[in-house]
Amino acid sequence: MPVNVVQLAKLSTLFVVLAALFWGLSGGVAALLMAFGWDALVVSFYRGAIGLMFVLVWLALRPRRSGLSQWRLWTWSALAGIGVAGNFSFYFLSINEGSVAVAATLMYCAPVFVYLIAFACRLEKPTWQKWLAMTVVMAGVILLTGIYAQDAVSTTKLGIIAGLLSGLSYAVFIFGFKYAAPHGSPQAILTIALAVLVGSLIWLIDVEQMLAVHGSTSWPLFALLGIFGGGLSFILYIVGLKYTVPSVAAVVAMVEPVTASLFGVAVLNQSLSEVQIIGMTLILVTVTLLSIYAGRRRSVTD
């Protein structure tokens, strides 16, 4: 492999790591904003709206082969937008109802939902290995959330449900993006998706609180969340995936829940019990192995 290609691969992996790091930090920043009294939907709206400005610039700089004249691009990108709107909103709601670590790990269950959707749509053949993996993930969820012992639960039932729904929403985003990809450029897909997010949340949020952000002392945190959690992260991740081996991308994606958990412990004084740490480990390791397996299969198919 030529040296320049090797360097490009390393740089691409770094992009994926940075994207996962930014996504992990965005959960912590969102937790701070909600601790200051900002609503989860308002926080989600600004993350998406600022991110939209970034991908619009990306699209303006790279307009070729956008596919914006293709109706299939708009259809699948809109589905991706619904997915990312649900992902942002449910993720932040889960954080608000529990802890950053639990919410981030529950969202990381997204590949399991991808498999379940694929099974239902007959896009993937069920095997005992996949069912075993999903069973282990469910066991990890039980240990992480503590739903087996109601007195020890630090995350409300609403928080647990919201965390799982954030993972399901992320799976919807993955499917929408995957089927939109053959019809246009990534920047065009993200532009439509984030526009759908902004357009859908504007009807649900507290408008007075949304307008109050501009004159508040919290606006730097909103800007930080939008720039790194909704703008640069998506661009870095998509550009990085171009030259990153799928198995490597799956492993470095673990940076997100780990970063979010460390932020919760170091900045927000949140903690996890030994049983919860075991549950988190089961989920992260199993989901990573599932992602590596799926990535290798795609490479062989391609």
C-alpha cells in the first residue's frame, strides 16, 4: 500500500475517533444545559439547527452529484431526518431522566435494532449467533438500568424507554441514510435530514424558551453543542468512513459512550455501580462485535 494511502487511512481513522469523541461530549454538554433548566427538545433543536448550517456550507462547497433532483433521495433522506430527530430528542430526554452513561449506552444498542428491522423486512437472515448476541445485549441492558431491582434504579422508566427509543431512532437514521446514499451525496442527504429535524421540532418546542437562548448566558454551550455535536462530527465521520476499515470504525465508535460516561463522572458527579459497569461492558463489547461482523460481511460482498 503506498505511503500516502496509509497516511490517508490513519487520518480517516482519526476523523472517526474525533466524531465519536464530539458525539460523546455532546451528551455531557446537553446534560449541563438541561441542568440549567433548558428543555430537552430545545437543546435537540439547536443541535440540529446549527448542524444544518454546517452541512449547508459543505453542500455549497461540494455541490456536484448532489442528487437533489431525485425524489428517492428526498424520501429516504426525510426518513433519515425523522430518525435523527428522534435520536437527538430521546437521547437528551433519557439523559434528563437518568445519567449520561446509561443514556449513551442504551443509544449504542442501535445495531441491535438494525438487525431486528432487517429481520422483519427480510433483509437479513436470523442466525443463532445473532440472537445470542442480542440476548447478551438485553442482559446488559437489565444490569445497566437495574430494572430487576426497583429500589436501585437511578434512571426512571421513562429514561430507560427514551434511551432505547434513541437507539431505535438511530437505526431508522442508518436505514434512511443507507438507502438514500445511491441517489445523492452525503452532504445533500444530511442537509435534507437536518432540515426535516428542524422543521419537525419547531412545532413541538417551547418557542419562548427557544427565543430566550439568544440573550442567555448559556448560548456558548448551545453553540458548542451544535458545532461539535451536530456539524463537524457528522462531516468528520462521513469523510473518515471513506478510507476507514468498517471493523476499525466499529471499535473506535466505542469512544462515544465511553467519553459520555467519563464526562458524567468527572463533570456531573454521576456514578455507576459495579453491576452497571458489567452491564455496560456486555453491551459495548457485544454491539462492537456485531458491528465488526456486519462490516466484514459488507466488505466481502463489495
